[in-house]
Amino acid sequence: MTTYATMTIDELESLRIALYQEYDAFVAKGLSLNMARGKPSVAQLELARPMLDVVNAQTDVSAYTAVDVFNYGALDGIPEAKQLMASIMEVPSEDVIVMGNSSLNIMYDTIARAMTHGILGSTPWSKLEAVKFLCPIPGYDRHFAICEHFGIEMINVPMHDDGPDMDMIERLVAADDSIKGIWCVPKYANPTGICYSDDVIMRMGALTPAASDFRIFWDNAYAVHHLDSAHPVAVMSIREACKAAGHEDLWYMFASTSKVSFAGGGIAVVASSAANIADIKKNMFFQTIGHDKINQLRHVVFFKNLDGINAHMTAHAAILAPKFEIVLEIFENNLASAGIGEWTSPRGGYFISFDGMPGTAKRIVSLAKAAGVTLTGAGATYPYGEDPEDRNIRIAPSYPPLDELAQACELFTLCVKIASVEKLLTSHSE
Ligand code: PLP
């Protein structure tokens, strides 16, 4: 196939007619598919259902923990759950607080607390004229939504194959004390799937921000979510990188079992230095007398340890990997030679990041929607929902069954072709 960019106007026009016919045939099928969010599939969630039976009225709790999980107490979680989550996050368990069901909730609270009370005695962010966050792009829409909600100004930082642009980050944080944080998804990032290199992480830990209350928000959402469990990617510890640079308090790490056990029904954690953890606990005193320790116990009894988690995630991968493969195969077959898109091939996580020709993403998403396939909104992967080039689309292959996913991807690639031809014809006529 010749690339679209080298086609004549006549060739593009006849191609457009053929593509519209193909599209009409799709519309006639009356599809109703959703690839908007990275949700675990029914089959993945089924794997965790037996967890609902491991703690019941007959359970001898004392065989698992000395804590009375049915009563108040153990504000930072039962030690066994702290240990389990610490092993996922590769930090010591004393650095960990096990909270409720959602890591996003903890991230929100962390920012809310900084807004009202500052961090380790700093001026509350809400009292400052400006508060800014660095946002590697494309990134996770919910991180950006938290910032927008609190009126935190977001600064786009380009992503490379090994992590965000560290030259830019070093320069910005050193020069501007209103920059208070950076969002990072270091492993199998949402949406690119990239993993940060050792060099990037060492430089992160060695940052010298002008603001003493600058923090790295290290969202380790996909720590154990490998697509090929025989070849997991290892990512360097941000804790160790900060420690090596003498910046013990520079990091907060977040994680949950939302995509291990139950989405929104797992256990969520924050980890950080002793000083930051003490600061968080001081505030927690006013928030709660303790989170759900029965759910923590369920996770401990069901998974036992990191080996148990890894075995479970290998079973997840057996369901997820074929879905990623089919998306990549259809993209390769339908798009590669036309030269109208690029995409990532992640080794883990929940997403593939697609870049079309500039100025096509919104059109692709609306064409797909009109034919019955809901995608993540164009622009969602950027702060304020504004993709300056209108080209990035997050592909979320996890939820639909394989056959539906294949149909959705066939339609997606058709929409990419149509939007690209339309774009090229418009630019010819300008
Ligand atoms: N962080 C990232 C990077 C995610 O992709 C997601 C969900 O898609 C979350 C956090 C949400 O996690 P939780 O369910 O623990 O709030």
C-alpha cells in the first residue's frame, strides 16, 4: 500500500468513497461496544470471587493476625496487609498505610491535605497565589482532573520512551517554587505503557526543587500488572533514588489492588518516608477511626504473599495478553503501511496509546461513536482535556470480550483511515 501522504487528490477521493461505504456497513451492524475505560473484564473479576468465601463467620482470625479486625484500631492497617502491599510496592512495611478501596481517593486526599494544611509545616497551598503541577503527557485523566478541581495549574511535560523529559523537569522545579508536584506512573504508564528507566528515576530522586514542599506523586498503579509474567519489567525504587540523593521526603507512592482483586473493592495504600507518613497519620486522626480491616484480612488470607499475587496476575495476563495482541495485530495490518498512525506496544498495564495524524483524534472518536463504539474522549490524556495536536487516543482493550474487541478495532482503524483521508483532502484544498 502507498502511504496516504503520497496519494494524489483523485486517489484520495476515490479512497474516501470506498471507506465511507465500508463505514456505512459498520453502522448498519448496530454495534454497541465500550472501550472508554480501563476496567478489568468479567473473566478477570471472576478469578477473585473465591476471596469472598475465605473470611466468614467461622474464620479463626487469630490464625492470620493478632488484630481484632472486627473492631476499631490499627489506624494504618493490619500488619499483614501492610506487608502484602509493601511487597508489591517494594518498600518496607513501616513506610505503608493501608487505607480504603481507592488509590485515587488517597491521591485526592493528599492534595486536599496539602491545600488546607501544607506538607510538614509548609504554608497551605490554598493560601498561595499560584500552585502548579508538572504533568507528563499523555497521562492519566483522573490525575489531571484532581488538579483542575483544586485550581492547580498544570504544565505539560513531554514523555520520551524512558520517562518524562528530565531536563525540562530539573530546570522548572529548580526555578519556580510554586511548582509543588509531579504526577508519575512509572511502570506500564497510563496510557503509553512505558516504564521509567533507572537514569530517569535517579534524576527524579536527585531533583532540587525550589519548593521545600514539592513532592513526587509516584502512582504505582500497575506494579504487578505484567502482560508476560515470564518477563516482567523491573523498575528502580523511587524510595532508594530519593534516599541516595539525601531527599528522603521527596516521594509519595500510591497503589491499590483495584486491578488485582476487585475494581474499587480492593485495598489501597500510600507509602512514603517516616516524616511524611507521620504527617499523614496526624491528619487521619481527624478523618477516621480506622478503615475496613475485614477486607484487608480477606486479601491477606486469599493472596498470602507476593507469590500469591504474582500467580493471580499470571492468570490475569492469560486473559489480557491476547486482547493486547489482537489490537496490535489489527493496527499493524490495517494501518502500518498507510503511514497514518503510531502506537505503543506495552509490556504491561491496561492501555495502548495511539497517535493519529495531527488534527484527527476528535474526528476518529466521533466517527467511532456514531457507529456504536465508545472510546476514551479525544484530549482526555491531556491536562484540561486539550491535546494541542488533537492526535492522541487512549485504547483500553481490557473490558470487551475478544470478538467484540476485534470488531471495535476494525471499526477504529477504519475511522482512522477516514479521518486521515479527510484531513489530507482538506489540507490539499487549503
Ligand atoms: N492510577 C492509575 C494510573 C490508573 O490508571 C487508575 C485506574 O485506571 C487508578 C489510579 C485508579 O486506581 P484506584 O481504583 O485504586 O482508585
